[in-house]
Amino acid sequence: MFAVHLLAFYFTKLKEDQIKKVDRFLYHMHLSDDVLLDVMTRFQAEMVKGLERDAHPTAAVKMLPTFVRSIPDGSEKGDFLALDLGGSKFRVLKVKVSEDGKQNVQMESQFYPTPKEITLGNGTELFDYVADCLADFMETKNIKHKKFPLGFTFSFPCIQTKLEEGVLLSWTKYFKVRGVQETDVTSSLRHALRKHKDVDVDVLALVNDTVGTMMTCGYDDQRCEVGVIIGTGTNACYMEEMSNIDLVEGDEGRMCINTEWGAFGDDGSLDDLRTEFDREIDLGSINPGKQLFEKMISGLYLGELVRLILLKMAKKGLLFNGKISAALRTKDKIETKHVAAMEKHKEGLQNTKEILMELGLTPSEEDCIAVQHVCTIVSFRSANLCAAALAAILTRLRENKKLIRLRTTVGIDGTLYKTHPQYPKRLHKVVRRLVPNCDVRFLLSESGSGKGAAMVTAVACRLVSQRKQIDEILASFELSKENLIEVKNKMRGELEYGLKKETHATATVKMLPTYVCGTPDGTEKGKFLALDLGGTNFRVLLVKIRSGRRKSVRMYNKIFAIPLEIMQGTGEELFDHIVQCIAEFLEYMGIKGARLPLGFTFSFPCRQASIDKGALVEWTKGFKATDCEGEDVVDMLREAIKRRNEFDLDIVAVVNDTVGTMMTCGYEDPNCEIGFIAGTGSNVCYMEEMKNIEIMEVTEGKMCINTEWGGFGDNGCIDSIRTKYDKEVDEGSLNPGKQRYEKMTSGMYLGEIVRQILIDLTKHGLLFRGQISESLRTRGIFETKFLSHIESFSGILRETVKEMAPQCDVTFMLSEDGSGKGAALITAVAKRLHNVGEN
Ligand code: BG6
Ligand code: GLC
Ligand code: GLC
């Protein structure tokens, strides 16, 4: 019993001694949490530098935009080819993505060797070889006759300006191919593929392996927004806010950034942490001075790091009794797979012994324990350094999202991470310790970067075909100059029909005389009431006009809503409601007793017999009250006032909103002779020569004509430019077949046209994953104001008018005060004339 204890004690002691010895020797490789937090901070600064326009050129960490803007959404589908070059293995893949409710990916792939002649040869040979392998793969799979989109995983730093293009910044890892650096690798690939007449592929995406990994994992977990590789090389990508990426135009949304963190430290910023072994590794590599962070971490270097340490220890007599074998002196004799084997949980020591013996050494028990511990220190440092940089990325993501806690998924891949028995759990543990406010899920990319590259290609492919289909669908809205000239000429013709005696009655553009014969001259004065009905709001106004030197207009108004059931109820209800609003306004202003002259802006087509008589021709826009059409609206208003029997008003003028607008602006600018409304409805009035208005007896002077151009096209004359969406909007409206031009131009309908297009695009599967939501089905849900949030129109209007009427020098003046002011001015003039007449 005692002997067993003694033995156990002896072994523990022996182990402790060896571990202490190695720890002392490699104390510089031990990184405390404080050091790691410091590395994390340094990497955060590097990221900022790489993203900034000015700092980018000299930044060690390049932070390369990838033009991948979203993670897969599950709607990807199709057959794709992918190439996966730059890791430990070169692969050609065929990926079939189906979207049959449950996501489904089928992959077939084949590995091809990458001999030294290729990885250290010249560019033409490399791309010819890649193309040959692809052709061979297609031959084997019997798919040569078909056209395929292709995604190219190319695991090296590339400067991209589009998804399908990338200029190689520099080779890394074990590649050093002449004549490729600073050239576009996709065009080289395309060039090589052209030599295969029987291969028809379209290279649509170039992706780094980190991006491929993020996309592979993102397909299964939508939360995935980071991709990490710890393999032959090491690197990470993540989704960055566009607004932080100086090198790419635009601020909306996010884009994946390939950090190329392997180059961290290339400017000397990690020199304090690098050991003599790190310097030796670097000097012996094919890219000295480059990828210094990677050389402390990744699979290509770990074995060699261990070898250099063992060699040094042996030289110092700390191992193998000071004996050194030829193999131990030979570069790359210890590989990362050996390190992984030596650190295996149970068989580790036995493996160590075998590996050392393979190297021609005769290790003692103590030697094996010490060597195993060297491996642990080297691989643990690797995990620590990766954890620090990853913690910096996670912190950045959390801060970008302004979150206190971040919940996210990291897609991860690479031989070191996958094959080293302790690596994943060490990495996870340290990351969680460094960023306690992030809940991180590590998701191993089971199927490599190729699947992700296919996803990126699927998205690119979908976008290309969607763009094409959307363009085709929207082409019907394009108006060429010829179209516009034709519209102009037709409108001209219709205006003339409306003015001519024989055709006036049947004209679709009604050309209604308004009995307004001049714009204001500044002598108008007095207190007036004005009503403004027919636009978005119903307004009641009190307008005080002063003439002479202190010429001014003061207005007080109140806005009232007109409920839908009133707009579409009976005429009596509508006019009673109007009078009710007037009563409230008079009450509110304290002028109930005063019998003020009133101007009535009524924004519908009226056939006038005088300034204060107007029979409604027909309702337009959203109004449909019964028993009004054909009736005089002034009479209807008077009757409603009588019915209420509370106050009296002197209704002097009934005015279309276009006319009110012209008068409002005419008060400021006497040259104003056109009034234009682009609102709920669309209409124009202008000053016409009396002699051209054939239905009027008088031939002297001018009169304002309310064109009612909204009815243009009601005889079918512009059907050639009406789209199926215009027709749908018309059919769903209150007045089908009527106001066709208005329905193509005005606020009440534009949003509705957009809604019809959205529905159609959705039906074609081009939007919203083909799902038409209940609200999208709802008429009027897409308001015209949404359009103006997205686009601005007034510039286009001005430009087109200039183009279509080059001989006219037009000033557009916005009527700031609405039509009510103009209506009051008209009332003032009418009142003055009336009084003159009476006297
Ligand atoms: C693989 C990817 O899964 O991971 C490769 O498909 C990538 O393209 C690799 O480069 C990284 O690991 P390694 O160890 O092969 O370099
Ligand atoms: C190297 C490459 C990088 C790649 C990484 C992992 O660091 O420069 O592009 O992602 O290796 O393969
Ligand atoms: C409708 C009306 C018209 C009005 C225009 C703008 O087209 O018919 O009278 O001017 O809308 O409100």
C-alpha cells in the first residue's frame, strides 16, 4: 500500500519537475489574461485603421471588403460548381441547393493534389491546372454539357471591387506563384477555362475561405456573422456596418469584411510578444516579415515551432540527454498533426514516445512528459492569440449593434481547430473569459468553405436573374423622348378639342371656363372666409388682405378631416358636415355674427356659369357623395347653411384649386399664368385668350381655363403607355375608366401603382420570398409619401418640362399658402367688381 503511494508520489513529482522546467524555458510563451486583453485592444485599433480611408494604405491588417452583403436566407437554390483552393487541400465541388421547404444541400466533391511545381510555379500553370481539374471533375460527373455558375474559394488576401473580381495582394502560407500578385485572379481563371471548349461556367463569386465558412454556417444558423479559419493559415471575417467601411460607397446595411488578421504584427506591433523561435520560423519561411500573427498560430507553423524549441532544449542539454538526431535538425520534420497526436488525452504520452523515436531519438519518460508540455504551451498560445483577436471582433460587433450583451454565432473551420484534441475547448473558454458580455456559439463548418462559396454564388446568381426580371417588368414604365413628344402632342390636341365649340361637349379634357379674368393687382383688401375642399385636408380659413404700401395677407386656418363615410355618403351629409366645420371655425375665431364674403375652393370639375355658380360635372379622386353630380355646389352649400340656420355667409366665388394656386402665386409674381396641382389629384389651369374659348361669347381679353387634364386619355389615346399596373389601379378605383392620366400621375394613385408592382414582383418570386402579406394585399397601404421618402420628383418635372418645351423659360413657384389664399383674392376681386356693378 505504502509502496503504491510512494510510486504515485514519485511520478507526480517527476511530472511536476518536467513541467516546471519547460515552463521556465518557455515563460515568454505564456500569455496572461492581461496580456491577452492588451492584444485584443491592439487588434481593435488595427481594425479601425484598416477600415479608414486614410490609414488603410499603411495598415497591416487590411480589412478587405468582400461584397458579400448578407448571410444566406434559405431561399437559395440551384446547381453550382465551386473551387476551393488555398487550404491544406484543393477541392472541386458540385453543390445542389434546393429550397423545398426544408433546406437541403447535396454535395459531391473531389480532392486534387497541389504539388510544389504548382504552388511554387507560375500563374499560367496554376490556373491551367485548376481549370484542368475542374474539367476532369465535370467529365467524371458527366456534367460537361451543362452551363454552371461557379464560386471560387481562394484563400488568400484579395482586393475586391465587386463580388466576382479580386486582385491578389500577396501570396501567403505555402503558395508563391509567379506573375499572379496584383492581378485579377478570376479573369486568369476565366482565361484558363476558355481553353476547355466543352466547359461552360460563369465565375460569379470570388470568396475567401473565412467568408465561405461564415456562409456555410450561416445557412444553418442565421445568427452566424463571423467566420474563422484556424488551419494551414489563420484568418477571420465578420459582418461590418457599411457606414464604417470607407472604401465602399454607401451607408446602408452591412458587408462582410475579410480581416486578413494573419498579417497582424507585420508593422512590428507584436514584437514584444514574439520569441526567438517566432523570429526563426519567419526567417525560414517563403514570406519573411509577413503574416507574423499567422506564424505564431496556424497549422503550417506549429509543428516547426515545436521542433525549433526541442532542438534548442536538446542543445542546452535539457532534453534527450543532449543528444540530437539528424531528423530533429531537419526543417518541417515535426508537423501539426504530430503536435495534435502528442497532446491526445490518453494515448498522448505513448504517441510522443513513438514520434520522437521516429525522429531517431531515444526519449526517456521525463523527455516525453517535457515534450508533451512543449506542445501544450505552443498550441495553447496559438488558441490564446486567436481568442484575443476574435474577442476584439466580437466586441466590435457588439458595439456596432449598440448592445449590452451580444448573442452571436461564429462559423469556424480549419485542420488545426478540427484535428487538435484540446484546441476548440481552450479557444472557446478563453474567448468567453475575454468577452463575458458575449454569448458565443461556435459552429464547426462540417462541409468546408465550398458550400458557402456556392451559397454566395447562389445569391449572386439570384440577384443577376432578379435584376434582369425586375428590369423587364419595369421596362413598361420607361418613357422615351419619342413617347413624351407623342404625349405632349396628344395633350395639345385634346386641349384644342376642349376649347372648340363642336368638340367641347365630348372632349375628355374638359377645358372649363372659370370666370377668372386676371391675376390680382395688389388693390385687393378686406376680410374673407375661404373653404378648401378636395385635397388631402379640408380647411376653413380667415384671410385678411391689406392693400397699398402695407400690402399683406394674414391667414388663420383650421384643418378638419372628412371621414370616408361622409366623402362617400349622401350630398346632404357632406354639405352639412362642411357647414358644421365652418360653424366650429367661426365659433373658434369668435366671428359667428359677421356675414363675411366667402370663396369656396372646390377641387373638382365644375361647369361654371359665373364666378359664383358651378355645377359639379363628376366626382374625382376619393369623393363619391350621392346626388351632387350635375348640381350647383354653391346652391348646395347655401342650402346646408340654411338648414343649420345659425349664421349666414355671402358666397362670392367658387374656385378650382389650380386657379386658387395660380392666384396665390400671382399675388407675389404678376407673371404667373399657370396653376399646377400635383397632389391627391393632378390638374392645371392657365390664362387663355378669350377668342380661343369658342363656347364663350366674348372675344376680348383672357380667361383662366381649368383644363381638368386628369381626364386626358379617357378616350384611350394614351393606352399605349399605360401599363398593366395602371389598368389594375384604375379598375380598383372609385371611378373606373375615368381620370386615366391623373391615375398615372397623382398622389392618390402612385403608392397604389407601387403596391401593384410589389404584388406582381412577389408573385414572380422576386420579392419577400414570394410571400404576399395580408397588408400588402390591402388597398392604399403603400402611401405615396413613401415614394417621396425614396425619390424626389420636382427635379425630374423641371428637367422634362425644359426638354419638352425648350422655347419656354419657366419658373416654378411653390404655392406656400395653398389655394385658400387665392380663393380669398378671387373673392376680393369679385366682391369689388360686384360692388362696382351694384353702384
Ligand atoms: C476548409 C476550407 O474547410 O478549411 C478550405 O474548405 C480552407 O478552403 C480550410 O482553406 C482551412 O483549413 P486548412 O487547414 O485546410 O487550411
Ligand atoms: C491566410 C490567407 C487568408 C486565409 C487564411 C486561412 O491567412 O491570407 O486569406 O483566409 O490563410 O486559410
Ligand atoms: C382632380 C380634380 C381637379 C383638381 C385636381 C387636383 O383632378 O378633378 O378639379 O384640380 O384633382 O386637386
